[in-house]
Amino acid sequence: MNIRPRRNRKNAAIREMVQESRLGLENLIFPVFLKDGANIKEEIPSLPNIYRWSIDLLLKEIEGCMELGIRIYDIFPAVEDHLKDQTATMSYDPSNFYLKAIQKIKETFPELVLMSDVALDPYSSDGHDGLLRNGKIVNDDTLPILAKMAVAQAQAGIDIIGPSDMMDGRVGVIRSALDDAGYTDTSIMSYTAKYASAFYGPFRDALNSAPKSGDKKTYQMNTANKSEALIEAQLDVEEGADMIMVKPALCYLDVIHVLKENFATPVTAYNVSGEYAMVHAAAQKGWVDYNAAMNEMLLSIRRAGADGILTYFAKDFAQSLVE
Ligand code: PBG
């Protein structure tokens, strides 16, 4: 045997020198949930250690996370049911608590990067990402609402718009609405290949945003498809996306890989709520080691080709670096 691969694994220094993928805090985006009110820190049973915060306590939570080195956050609103309607009117009302929170966070921490969610579901009485009419999700009439939502978020000071709705043509419509309103520096990270996945359950618990009827399969992608992700990516890049996202991450590492190989645009991945919850559940039973499983998952997403990872593990990962 003149070739023995084990020689490059014989101690930590050699292993680390030849390590092909790396994971650092600079790769991570921390999703946080916001609720209207004050002094609220509400548990989400299916998302251990993740909370619905009111803005006052969220500012303190973010301050702590900034000290740990987390610089990019994605904020989602948990809206009371009685404020939801069929057309998601609240989503672009400048007095809404989400837009006010964006403004407050950016005022308090101008150096932090803040990303938003653009889709109807948190504000929709139907719980769908687009407008529901006669049992169908209508694409083109949804677009102006998404554009108004994005402009309102840009006005509040958001750094990155995150369209998660999967309507056709939305990136282009949002880009031109932002530009027309003078927000040429506001970025778009598009949910490019977003699959109709079983792993969004805990997130929908967090926002109480599960669809009231049907499922999301006429707009989110078929979990069996990969080539179709190339079509979605090409459209998003041509329409002006600055970054393209694959979601979920772990069942779709091949999709992350194929987008990274085919596009120069940075690729991100959303390590979603169900993926996080699974590790917690197994660790609680003593079936996997929490930190080891977290590191392996996040590193595998980097190895597949993701530049950035949206993950509920962000704070635990940051903490594991200090320990
Ligand atoms: C809503 C949205 C969802 C997630 C992010 N934005 C849920 C859905 O499409 O039903 C899921 C994130 C997660 O599970 O962590 N447009």
C-alpha cells in the first residue's frame, strides 16, 4: 500500500489543515419570532429554546447574540388571528408592529444585518402564501401585495428582503418596486427552491400560520425534483435576486450542490424548524449528542455548497465556540 488515506487523519492538526469545508459564525443567519406587546417571552413547544419575543425583550436577546458574534438575523411576525384577512392588508400597514420593530432594531443596532419574510401567510386568514380565490392560489394578483410589503419593509430599514412565497415573477416585481421607490441598495435573498416539505411544522406552530385548507403543493416545489430548481434559479437570478436559497436544507443537499455548481450567485440554505426540532427530540432521549449532531448537519450544508445558512442552531453554535 503506497497510498494510505488514514495518514491525513492521524492527528487534529493534520485533519484540520486538510479539512475541505469550514463553518463559522459568519455563515449563519439567526431566525427570530416577534409578537406584538411588551415583556413577552413565549415558549414554542415544538421549537425548544426558541421564543416568540415582544420587541423590548427581542432587543435584549439580539444584544446578547451580537456579543456572541451573530451579525445577521431574519425576523418573522406572529400575528393575532383577529388581525388577519384574506388579502393580508396588515402586511404593508406602516403602523404594524413588525415594521415598527424592524425600524427599532435597525436604529438600535445599525451594524446588524436584518432580513425579512415576504409572503402572505403570517397575515392571511387563509394561511396561504398567495391570494386564495375559488379554492386556487392566484399568482398575478398576489404580486402587487408582495411588492407593497417589500417596499414597506425597505422603508422600515430592512437590509435583505426574503420572498418566501414561491409565486412566479415575484422577484422581478419586487426588484422594480424597490428601485422605483428609491431602495436600490435593498438586497433580495430569494427562496428559490422552496419545497412542499413536511419539515415546516414547528414554524407554522410558532406563527399559527398553517393553511386553513389544502396544502402548498401548487406553489412550493415537488420534493422529488431537482432539474426544476435550475429553472427557478435562472428566473430568480435574471429577475434580480442577489442570493438564491434552497429550503429545507438537509433533504436537499443535492439541490444546494447543483445550484452552487451552476450559478455564480451566492447560495444559501434554510435549515428549517423540523430539522432543528428532530435533533432536539433525539438528543432529549439521549439518542444523539446535540452539539455533535448540530455541527455535522451545519457542516454538511456548507460541504454541499451553501455560503450562508439560516438556522435556529445559530445561538447554540455561537455558544459552543465560547465554551
Ligand atoms: C412562510 C415561510 C415558511 C417558512 C419560512 N417562511 C413556512 C411555509 O412555507 O409554510 C418555514 C421555515 C421553517 O420551517 O423553519 N412563507
